[in-house]
Amino acid sequence: MGPESKLVLGVDIGGTKVAVGLVDATGEIRAQSRKPMIAEGNPHAGLDAVSQAIESLLAKFSSRPKYEGIGICAPGPLNPISGVIINPPNLPIWHNYPLAKEMRSRYQTKIHIDNDANAAGLAEAKWGAGRGYRNIFYATIGTGIGTGIIFDGKIHHGKSGAAGEGGHVGIDIYGPRCNCGKRGCIETLAAGPGIARRAREKLSGFSNSLMLEMAGGKLEEVSSHHVAKAYAQGDQAAGEVMNETLDMLAYWLGTIIDLLEPEVIVVGGGVSLMLAPFFEEIRERWKGACLNPEPLSIPLVPARYGEDAGIAGAAALCEIAGRS
């Protein structure tokens, strides 16, 4: 039996759903299933929801497939070393909940737990856009900005497991207050909601904009999606918002380069689809945005995994493609 036939279960737990996939040693998702997640009530009800998702996937096969372990992407904050879910805002059902311990008691197999950005970064390092590089910085840009730091094929967790919160690196001490409590985090400025907020603020100085037209004339409905579409049609206000966004991301990533000097930067997440055509522009703006003498030697590339990043990332935690 070849290494590609070795399977693990990748489990992606969110506030509303549990996605489960059987993943082989090449990072291919052989089969997957989704079930609703229970976010409130008895903590074991949440565990039951995870088990139901796993069993619904395994039930698709005529004979129960063998797997070598279970990797889990779970909402943070969490401790990846102990496998305890600490106090996730979108899953109040779990407070200091020993998820790894409870899963081991049910499945008698190896259990690995981490947050989604760390795990997705590991998947990109092992099987995706970061394959072949030793040191990788991964960012997922969507409704928030999550990041993962991969050194020599391993996630950098820091002393307590809390390292890698690159989305909360501040670039403006007087900027808007982030949900984390700090001001001017890149997440609150350049994630999807931040882009939309800046677009709405920009529209106060424009009497006419395609962004507002696309939102049905409702200022509060303007989104980052409208920014991208209006920019493509030459809208001036959208162009200003887009250029500001590229400047912010370039400045932020320039800081990351000075701090970590990764060999490659991999970007995923929903907003990354809108930003992908501008990756080279962002790289060009690293000139003057960082101290590193050769920033343009560092590739900025789109991630391999899209909406399945959580499943692939969870599976990567099991290190089935060459354990280290």
C-alpha cells in the first residue's frame, strides 16, 4: 500500500458547522461531509455534533475506512499543546473544555488540535503553495485576518501556544479599535469588514459612485465585494479604497518580512480572491516598506486550498506526509 493510501480524518469546527474529510498523504480530500454544530448548551452536546459529522462521513463507505489519526481545527483561543478549548466567543458551549482528551476517549486514536490559520498554514507548507519552502508565513484574509508561522515544517506556537496572531499587528496607533481591544490592527483595517467600512467613509466625499449603485443605494450595504467590482469598472472612490488597502497590506507584510524573513508568503481566505490580481503591486510596494535589502526575492502566492482549508489543515496536523 503506497503512502498516498494512508488516511486521516480532518475535522473543521466552526460556530455553525462541522466539516469532516478523509485526507490522504498527498493532501487530497478523498471524501467529505458537513453537519450543523451545536454552539450552546451542554458541552458534551458539541462533542456529539462532532461525532455525528464524523460518523456521517464514514457511513458513506461500504466498509469503515481505516485512518491513522484525527486532526481538528477548532475555534480559539485554545491550547494546542494540551488540546483544551479555552473560551471561544462563537462557541460558548466550550469553556476550558478538554476536547483532545474527550475525542481520544471516543476514538482511541491520536488527536491533534490547533486553530484554523495555523493548521491551514501547515497544509500549505506540506501540500500546497508553500511546498518546498522551509519557512513560511501564511495569512487568511476574510472577515478577519488569521496567520500561521511555519518554521522547518512545524507550526511556531510560542511559549503558551498563543503565537502567530499576525492579524493583530498594529499599523496605526490612532486607527479604529479592533475587536481584540487594540487600535489599528491590520485586521480591522484590511479584512473584508474593514475594507467595506473605509469604502462607506470614502463615499461621504463622493456624490456618485458605482459602489453605492451596486449596493442598491444603501450606504450600509456597501461591501468589499462592491469595492472590487466598482474598481474593475474604473470607479474613482473604489480605486482610492483599493490603493489604500494595497498600501496597508504592503506595509504590514513589510513588517512581517523584517521580523521573520520568510521564504514565501502564502495568502488564502475569501478576500484573497479579490486581492490576488494585485499581489505583484503589493510586492512592489515593499520597496520602502521594509528594511530587508531583497524583499522582492520573497514570493507572494495564492493558497492552494479554498473553502476546504480547514479540513486540509486539520489533516496536516497529523503529519501523515513524512512525520517529523
